[in-house]
Amino acid sequence: MPKSIVSARPNNDHNSRALAVLRIGVGIFFLIFGQYKVFGTQFTLHGGFQFWISRFLEQGGAYPFMAPILRGFVLPHATPIAFLVAYSEFAIGLALIFGILVRPASAGGLIFMLTMLFSSDYPGASAPAWQYFGASLSHSVFALCFLVFLLGQSAETWSVPAARAQRSNH
């Protein structure tokens, strides 16, 4: 048998495990990001969310098209949006860790990361093109992870659905 055919299955297993490690790792980050917001009140009820939005606006971190949305919609509705952010981060974390509803969680995570990128990562109008990418690293890397989870089969390994499928096959 040709070597490429013999080694194809183990390589797929390695790739599946690597993708599962990435999925679970990103899930742990989002669980951490969300848990203090869900189980505490500073972010949701005591101005934490408003602080960050105001900071993005004051420091010029918002892309010019995003600033009016932050001022005109997000800040006037800050408390419900803060709860949406907190519980979404927490739910994304749980979904990724357990491998349940990974694609919907990843779609939400991708939208969230793009929203964060456009709300806080603007390097300025006169910045060279590379600085747009450099300024976005804290959000674009997670956005790429969510895109991979949308395109791939990251829940096939080390997930609740995979464990259930394996149990029903035995």
C-alpha cells in the first residue's frame, strides 16, 4: 500500500485531536471571560460595560463607522447588551468545551469578535496597512479560530456528542 494511504488515517486522528485542543482551549478562554461577568455584577449592573465602550470611543479605538453605533445604540441600551455579552461569552465557552452546538456558538463568536475588532482595534486613519492587522490581533486570532470551527468538524473528537455516539455504537 502507498505510504500516503497508510498514514492518512493517523494524520486525520492527529488533526482531529489538534482541532479539539484548539476548540477546548478557546472555550476555556471564553468561559473565563464570561464567568466573572455572569457571576459578578460589576460588568453588567455597575458600569463595567459602559466603561469599556466609553474607553473605546474616547481613545479612538472604534472604527469611524462603528462610533455612531456605539454612541447612539449601544450606550443607550448598555445594560441589556452587557447581559447579552456576558451570557454569550459564557455560553460560547460551555459550547466549545463540551462540543455542543459548536457551529452556532462559533457563528456567534465570529460575529462578536468582528464587533469587538471594529469597536476597539482601530489604529487610526494614517496607519500603514500592517498596523490594522497588528492592532486587531486580540480579536482577529479568535475570529479565525471561530471560522475554523465553523468550517471544520471540531466536535468529532473529545465532545459530548462524540462520546454519546461512541457509547451507542458499543
